[in-house]
Amino acid sequence: MRGVSRENLELQMSNAKFDNDEDAIKLSLLYIIFCIPLSNANSVKIDPKFFALADNLDEFNEFPWGVLS
């Protein structure tokens, strides 16, 4: 499966040097969702569709995260 592992997301978050606040917010939202309420094993892949979803905060906020968790 394509995607980013939770472990890689955590690594990126801990080493991130953002060029702008918008990118920081997007990555932070994904980090919060996938590393706290949806905390799976590090080897689980995060589907690329969620990175695309973070590009549209309205859609991100309307996504049924409770159903996913």
C-alpha cells in the first residue's frame, strides 16, 4: 500500500522547518489525527488521500473522523 508510515510522519514533524504557517498547520492536523486518536502501529500507512484532504480545511473539518477511528 502506498502512503506514509506513522513513524515517518512523527519523524517529519519532529524535524520540520516550515516555510510557511499554512504548511505547519496542515502537517500538524495530520499529526494530531493519526498520532493521538487514531494511534496505530508505526508500520501502518497513512493514505495519501488524507494529505490531499489537509489541503482543504473545510473538507478536512467536515470529514467523519469519528467513523474512521
